[in-house]
Amino acid sequence: SDPPNFQNFNNTGNAQRLFTRLEYNATDRDNFRLTANLGRTARDIPNLLSQEQNGQNQRSFLKDASVNLQWQHIFGPKVVTEVTPFFRTSAA
């Protein structure tokens, strides 16, 4: 980890996120839900004065995504089951 640099050379960044959820009631006893998340973060790594003078320009990129599909079934007034497979990935 780089030490703090109070001169703030090359110190910018941004992030984007997307979230969505879709629900479908197939029957009185079956419910489906699809949830998805996507994200991206891009930021510059702050420079020391010597790095800035030498034109150094380091960046960090992070990407992530997840999706899950839930099925809920009501067997009766006291028995409910849920199944939720999911997928998640991230990269730096």
C-alpha cells in the first residue's frame, strides 16, 4: 500500500453500478426472482512528486458481476422451500 500523498498528484477515480431485480409469480405457490449486479471502478494511483515529474501514471481497474435466480415454492401453510443458485465474478 502506498503511503498518503497530501499533494494529490494523479488522484482521480470513478465508479459505476447497475442493479436489477425481476420477479415473476408463476402460480399461487411458485415465485421466481432474478437478481443481477454489475460494477466497475477505475481510479488513478496517487503519485509522489518524483513520480509525477517522471510522467508515471498508474491506474487500478476493478470489475465485478453477480447473478442469482431464486425459486420459492409453497407446499403448505407450514412448509416453504427456496432454491437459489448464483454466479459471481470479479477481476482486477
